Amino acid sequence: MTMTTFRVKLGRTGDFMAGSKLFLAAYEKMNFPSASLVYQVVGGAPGGMFLFFWPLETLKSMDSMADIERDLPKAMGPEEYGRLMKGSGDVLSSTEGSFFRISPQMSYVSKETEEADAAFWRPKMPAKPAADAKVKEKPGA
């Protein structure tokens, strides 16, 4: 899973939301095959923080990002894309990308989520080796 953190400058949330809608429309136009989740952080972090999550089946899927970045200005329109990129410094104070691995053993998900991919969420654990029946004698005993 990849997560991109956007920190929006004070008073620029409306501009950020409008730009985000343009990017999402361009991704739809490109038939971008991945869903995303977006959260606006409202407590416990600096104001103006938005978290964008995209699932990745493997890191190999990152190899196609160069193609996506090349096609995005075409889908959005080169002028609009250029305007957004040029103005991003006025709207954003920073961006940060992170990668995470989802561990079913450390996750608490609903039954519906488990049932959607039982092989992932309830993997069969390898059998533990049988305990050695012989008790080893301690030296000098």
C-alpha cells in the first residue's frame, strides 16, 4: 500500500480540493485501475493534512508509474496540468510518499472483509515441529 501525505497551507483547502477533483477526473479518463481512499486529518496532527491511500498488489506495479505520469497531463489537458503544477507551491507546504505492508496477523477487519479474500486474511499457518520427546540431561546432574 502506498500513502501520500499532503500538507495544505492555511486558507488553501478549497484550492486543494478543486485540484484533487481535477486529478481524480483525469485518472478516471485514463481508466486508472486502482481505487483510492482519502482522509482529511482533523485531530492529532498539524492542520491541513490529507492522506491518500492506494493499494498495491506488489511493488512491481510501481514500474508503470512513469507511464501514468507521462499520460496524466494528456488526460487533464497540458495547460490545466501545468497551471496546477505551477500553483502547487502556493497551495501545498509539503508532500510525502510512504509504502506499507498489510499484515493479516496484525489486522482486525470485519467478517465481510475476511470473506472477500479468506486466503489472505486467514492464511494457513505451517505446522509446528513436534517437540523432542527426550529430555536432555544436564551435564553434571
